[in-house]
Amino acid sequence: MKKLHPQSIDLSLGRIERLLAALDHPEKKLPPVVHVAGTNGKGSFIAFTRAIAEALGKGVHVYTSPHLVNFHERIVLSGPHGASPIAEDMLVDCLARAEAANGGELITLFEITTAAAFLAFAEVPADLLLLETGLGGRLDATNVVNKPLLTSITPISIDHVSFLGDTVTAIAGEKAGILKPGVHCVVGRQEREAFQVIERCAEAIGAPLHVAGRDFDMYEQHGRLVFQTPSHLLDLPLPRLNGRHQIDNAGAAIAGASILFGDALTTRALEHGLTHAEWPARLERLAIGGLHAYVEEGTEIWLDGGHNAAAGQVIAPALAELDERVPRPVHLIFGMMETKDAHAFIAPFKGLVERVYTVPVPDEPNAFSAEALAEIASAEGFEVVAANSVPHALLRSQAALHGPGRVLICGSLYLAGHVLRLHR
């Protein structure tokens, strides 16, 4: 597929609309859709929403990108024994049908993948489809569903500036493109400028907003998650996913579930959703596996795929909280794509980590070299070592730690996928 179709991003709806018409409009035959856009937190919002819905006995399809280990992860289908990634034979069939319908016309890899996914989602029964945008919103290939059941815009920050604009207001305008007339939208915590754009867009088309910090709120209190609206308060367990930012993501999912399911939503389903949501490589502590061969017994290895300034700003405090609970020397292993702001991502870790090890992202020609990243980290005031691989970085880290420590591997979802493959 990569050989047949350009990987370069070209935001437009014309090609996907043409292809879907040739496939007899599978986008019009989907289960009820929850369409999700935003810079950070989309996947976590989807993970919590899926777990809550499944606790209510709902069948749920999920579309996310990019994948971490296997391409099939992008397309998750509901089934009699729970949702699971699309089977190989069905994926091949749907991609072949989309390829044939495309008739050799120019199309991007994400667009033809989305068309294939819509075929699968339309043909397999489910109660709900959780649909994540690929990039932006207004011109994203997923933005062909005219009447979703619900939309959500998670926190917006600077990212993908060459495609979406270099200001929060410009990016917010692109994300707000998923808003639809009369369709309720859950809005996560936003910078004031971003929210003003979303609010104007919503007013212009008549999309009701449910806004974090205004219509609902969520916070930690006495080791519990408190979710509050003007009319009621819920006392719930803390999310399974680590970091205070996950309280916000969980709260937005609770607000969304309240709209989706109304009186059918139970406290038990919410409790199950918060404590059973799974979203790999989001401040995930890796269970004992292949990479632990490179570190001393007792060393913790953590993994996060966050890759922009806002991600650094939430991961660093979460790392500090871990250190407050169980103090350990902390090392960072850091790889990143050249399109990202490495300075802004790593700056929040000042004073938290003893040493940074920079690594290349394998098989990604647009990634920083370890040496280039080392220069950036050094300029930010870190003690840095350039390593040629993650195992090499872990060995160098362990030699410097002189005992059990805490290692966070971060900076790229592509690096996170590589790490998970190594760790299996």
C-alpha cells in the first residue's frame, strides 16, 4: 500500500468523497458515530468511552491512528467476544475493494485506509463507532459523516504547523471543522484563544457545546475522581491511565457518556470504564519483558508516545509525582521526528531527570539523528549521551545509575511502537 499511494499529507475531502461514492457510500451505513478531534488526549478519550460503553453491553468499533505495532490496530471491530483488531483476511479484502474502486486515481494512504475501514465498520454490526481524526478536522478524511451522534474536541495546542497553521487559533479553526449543526460536542480544557474559536464556530452552525470547566468539572480529591455538573456530583475511582491529565480525559469521556447514554448510564459502568481503559504507550509502565534484560533488576521502564510541547508539559509533572511517591534516579531516552519541536518537548523535564540519552527512530527517515537531538537537549541544559539504539541507551543508563532506577522512553509514537516490538 505504501508503494501504491503517497504517504505525504494532502488535506482535502475531494478524493475520499469520490472513492466513497464509488464504494456505494459506506460512510452513510455506519453505526452511530462519535467523532473526535484535538491535539492531545484523543486516544485516551476514546479508550475511556469505549470501556464505559462496553461495560453497558454495547458493541463498539474504533478507528485510530497511527498504529504502534501492527497496522490492524487502527481498525478495531466489535464482536461476540468483545472488540478486537480487524482480521487479516478482512483487512486485505476491504483494502483490495477500496483499491479497485479507486481505479488508479491519486489518493493518500490514510484516505484509502479510511475508506477500507468504513467498509468494515458498515458491514460488521455495532452500537457505536469511535472515530478519531487523522490530522486536523475540517479537511480530514474522516470528516465525511454528516450527522454523528456526538463530537468531541480534546485539548488543542501547537502541532503539525505546516498543515494546520502556526497559531493555536488557526489550529482550533481546523479542529472545529468536525462540529455539525445540532450535534452536541464535548469540549476538553482549552486555552482561551482556542475555545473562543470553537465557540464562534459552534454558534455559527448551531452546535451545542458541553465545556470542561464551565458545564462540567473533574478533579482528584482524597484519592478519588470527582466529576461535577451544576445538578449532580459523582465520586469515582481514579483512572487506570497514569497522570493528572488523564483525570481531564476521563472527565470529558464521562460527560460524553452522559450525553450518549442518558439514564441508561450507571455508576458501575463508569467505574469499570475508568479502571479498565487500555491505551498503550501513554505513561505506561512496561511489564517485565525483553528490554529488562538491559537493566538491573528493580529498574522501572516507562513508555510514552507524546511528541509535542503540550505532551511534555503533562508528562513531566506525572513523572515528578512518581518520584514523590517512590523516589528514584530518573533517566530519559528520547527520540523524535524532525517535524516536532524538540526544544519545547524536553524543556519541562529540567530538574527532574539526571541524564538524557538520545536515540534515532528506526526506519523513519524524517526522524532526528541521535546526535542532532543530543545538541538540542544539551542546549536545554541536560547532561546528554547520544546512543545508537534503545538497548544501547538502556545499557549506558544502567551503567550510570549504579542500581535500580526509573527510565522513561518518550518523544514519538513511532519510537513507542519500536519499543513495544523490542519488548515482546
